[in-house]
Amino acid sequence: MNFRAIPRLLTVATLAISITLAAALSSQSPPSPSLTILSRDGRRAIPIAMLGDQEFVALDDLTTLFQLTVREDTLGAVTVSYKGKTIVLTPDQALASVSGRLVSLPAPPSRNGRRWLVPSEFISRALALIYDTRLDLRKPSRLLVVGDLRVPRLTARYESLSPSAARLTIDANPRALSTVTQDADHITVKFDADALDAANPLLPAQPAPSLVTGVRIADPTALAVDLGPRFAGFKSTSTTVDSTQRLVLDVIGLVQTDASQPQPAPPATAAQPAPPEIPPAFGQSASAIHTIAIDAGHGGDDEGVHSADGAKEKDLTLTVARRVRAIIEARLGLRVLLTRDDDRNVPIDERTALANNNKADLFVSLHANGSMRPTTTGAAILCAAFDKDAAQAASAGGAERLPTFGGGSRDIEMVPWDLAQTRHLAQSERFAELLQQQFHDRVPMASRPIDRAPLRVLESANMPAVLIELGYLTNAEQAKLLTNDAFQNAAVQSIFDAIVRFRDTLTPGGTQ
Amino acid sequence: MSTRRLLTITALAIIAIGIVSIVWIRAPRLTSRATPRAAAAPSPTAPAPPGRKIKARLFYVADDGMRLTGVERDIAYGEGATEQAREIVAAQIAPVVEPLVSAVPAGTSVRAVFLTEGGEAYVDLSREVMSAHPGGTLNELLTVYTIVNALTVNLPAVTSVQVLVDGKEVDTLAGHIDLRQPLAKNLSWVQ
């Protein structure tokens, strides 16, 4: 045997043992679950024991954390005390008596050797009632917030809108404002909070061509949005939806050349350069919709339909129109025109003229319906209707050569004002279908949800246009619903979602 | 007879002939307009037997309120298409009792009905059709197509109908339905 080889053998053996141990450790079952406790004093964790599907924590751990006193009497009942207030637990009973008041627990307490285990809900349902500081148990994230800490629960949703556009939506509940900054390869979202209640990663790793490759927790109060190599820029908007603060990051990226561009020769080796890419001008939206006209029906001395308890159509339409404007401006950054933003009577032609003269890409007229029968119910979406002669006359309309300023002439397509909508009927009906899909399950619909009628306000609209009847003010139940905040939010959200989908159908590369 | 008296008689005769000629030329147009006064006066050519009726299909709001429903009714016979059109409209807008519900506001009356050779009917209604209208797109649709369908369904010669109010053309009754052109029969609003 060569003794000089012994040190080398020992080194190899040590390495082998180390690797084996590491492998053995790494192959162990995942670490046992724990409940994280966040307080002004910092962050701590206590183990969670699983009994069946139920999560339990040791009463001893709670005793140490919250300065409780625990006493077990001869009959087996366990009394938990805090500053003179008591909780009595009885073995085999899924109940607790809290200061004399019974509360239910999902499972009875369980003895494990000398330790008592209690369901984690014991904290929120029993202990929180006698403790002098707020205890906020967030079971899905195994988090207990002690005191008035600001710990928003974060959720994220990522949508790829087209090969060169994506949207990341991050909801914070309760509301927490955030600041957004961009670094080299990621965007940092810093929340005005004490801690974050979020999975890590918040967004799983996305496939390679994605503009956003993932979202992770960067520090106790900040997220890092990791960016893919095609990232070119972003725009952020923040809105409040009930108790949620919603941050929307609209991300745009480099797009590949289309088929009409000369293609590079087939790669001879794997090391060939990537196909050429055209960076778009940032801020220049590829969207086919830039301006939306929202028409609040009626106004001024034209009050529209009245409900039995005095609600007026003109007020309802204005409220909803303003909400639609707010959500579109905040989340899509599009230009929104209201045909009226106060209580005044606007002639019908002025409403359409506002949309036409501002080259709106979509016209939505909001109304509430009325029926001679008090039981008639449901929302409906209406498109314009023309008789056959009018439609043919409009489609046959040709171009007229007119002189232009500075000399020369150009062909101007002449569109009869009253027949402008005939050229957009197919798109209007497509938008009506999208509205119906979005209203489904959110807004009660009439038996015939989409109809056509010779609607004066739509006929002159030189863009896709619909009239939405949100429901019947002449139906007592519907009148209550229509004036309800939650219903209006649902209707506004439905209209917004339909607009987003309609925009996608018009945008090259958008979802069809 | 003096020359002066002869001239006076001749002048009176010329004036009388002029008046008769004007009346003669204008008479057909005046008789084609079925005003309430004209309808009340007995026709000089063929007076309708009192109580003579015809069957007509009139339209009322269906039970679900979403559409119209057709109802067969006996209505007064009218001599000639124009007079018959007026009778149909008068019967259509007459007050009804439950379970029928009219889509035409109570208090509305027919001022006149005109027919053209092209098959267009002009129905001139009193202002109550607007001032007493409860509003709402559906209500307005049903009001308009009650009148349009009542004439186009019962009188094959009528192909389209324009509603006038107080003798004037109107944009809409309650802000929704375009009334600036005659509207054709539309049974999609009928059950």
C-alpha cells in the first residue's frame, strides 16, 4: 500500500460522506409547517402539528407568546387565563367557553404527551376575544398578525395580451399604496406596509419568451418583478377597488419582424444571431382603441324613466358613466369622453357629434329601461337597425374628389350623417356579444339580451356603438338593484372587461 | 237693365265660377285627409251603414312586458283606405281594461291620418303621446310599433308608417327611437 496516498483517500472519503449526508438531508420530507407570528417585536414562528387535515398549535407555545396562564383541573378541563378573563376547553368537545360564551372550534383539543394541542382557529375564535391586542389569523398563509400592523395580503395575475404586451395585476388587501421603480433587470414595487402577506414567489416562473419572468419577495415590504430579455418599458396605474388597492403594470416588449420582412438564412449552426427585432417606440400603443365615448342617457329636464321611489334614469346613467370613465382612464390609460358630465339636457345629435368629431373608437350609450308591466326585468344591449334601402344606400356611397388647402385635390369618402353606423354594424354586434358574455353571472339579463332597434343616438355614430339598458327602473326589485353600489360596480366592471376584450380582438396579435 | 247692373252680375258670376272651380280642384285632397270633423260628417258618396264592423288585429303589451301581442278585435268600418286607417288607429289607442295593457299613453288621441300613393301612412297623434310617455327604450319601441304594426298588418296597402305629433315631425317620442322616417312593419317585436 502506498502510504502517501492516505491523505488523498481521506479527503475523498470525507467529501463522499459530506455529499451523502447532504443528499440524505435534502431528500428528507419538507420542513414541518409553522405559524409565523408578526408583531411590533418582530417575527417568530411556532410549529404546526397536523392531525388529519386540521392544523393544531401547542397551547404551551401560545402561553409563552401571549403570557397566558393554563391550568388543568381534575376532571380534565383546561382553563386558559389572561388578565382575569378565561377560556375553558373540555377534552373531546369542539367548543370553548370564552368568558361564559360558547364558541365552536373545528376540532376538540388534543393531548400529545404532556402538551395540549388546540386547533389554530382557537387563536381567532377564542383567544382574540380575551386578548387586549388585535389578533388577525390568516390561515391560508399561516400567518398571525398581532396588533395594528399593516400587512397587506398580495395576489398577482399575469396576462399576456399579445406577443409584445402583457399586464401584471397585483392586488393588495387591505389597501396599501406602493411606489414602483425600475432597475436593470427588474421592477421594484415597494409597499407602504410593515410586512407583506404573500407567497414567495408571488408569481411562478414564466416561460422564456415572457416579458415578465416572475415576481418574488425582495425584502419584507417589497416585491421584485423579474423582467425577460424582450422587456422594453412599462406603465403603472393604481386604483382602489373596495378594500383592495390594485396596481396594474402594463409591460411592452420588443416585437419580432413579421413574415413580410426578409428572413435571415437558415442557421448553419446554433450560434447564429437571433432574428432581427424591431423595438417599438415606447408609449406608442399598438391598441386599435384610443378614445371611448360614454353617453349618459337623458339629463336636465329630460329625466328618463322614474322608479316608484323616485330614482331617475338621468342620475343613474351619469353615475355609471363617470365610473366607467374612471376605471378606463385608470386602468387602460385611454381617453374617455363623456357626452355630459353634469345634469343637463344634451341634444341627441350633439352626443354623437362629440364622438365623431373626436374620432372616438367606441361609443357606449347608457340607459335604464321602463315597461308598462311592473314585472319586466333584465338588462339588454341594443345595436342600431336600419331598413334595407338605407343600408344599401350607405354602402353604395362613394368618394368625392375635393380640392385641398394649398392646391391639389383628394378623394373624400362621403358618409351620410344619419347612416354612419351602417358601416360599423358588424363590429357593434361583436361588441354587444362581448358585453353579454361579461354581463353573464354579474348582471341579470333580459330574455332577449341583444336586440336591434332604430335608435336615434346610435345611427350617426361613425364607430362601433351600442346602447346598454342596465335594467328596469319600473320593476321595484330592479330599481333597488340598479341604485345599489355593488351592482353598479359589477356592471361597470363588466363593461370594462368587454372593452378590454373588444380591444384585443381589434389589436394585431391580440386574442381573437 | 242698365249696363252697370249687367257688369255687376257678370262679375259676381265670374267670382262664383272661381270659387266653385277652387272647391272642385281641392276637393279630392281634402277628402283624403281623415280629420275628426270629416270622419264625423256623413260621406256624400257612400255612407257606411251605422254599426258596420270589420275584424282587425290590434297590438298590446304582452304579459312579460318584453313584446307586443296581437288581439283580434271588431272595429268600425271606414270607407276607403284613409278612413279605415284612421279607424284602426283610433281603435288601437282607445283605452283598454286589464288584462290588456296599451303601449300608447292614456289620453293620446288621433288628430289625422294621411296615406300616400307610395304606401306610406302618416299618423298625427296628440301631444299626450309624448308628454304622458313614461320613457324607456322598450316602452318607446312598443309604443311606436303598436301604431306601425296596427296599420301595416291590417292594411296591405300601407308599407310604412311615420308618427307625427301635434301635426309636426318629431325626432323621438322619449329620446330613443328615430321617428324622422317612416318605419316598416316589424313583427320581431310581436310575440
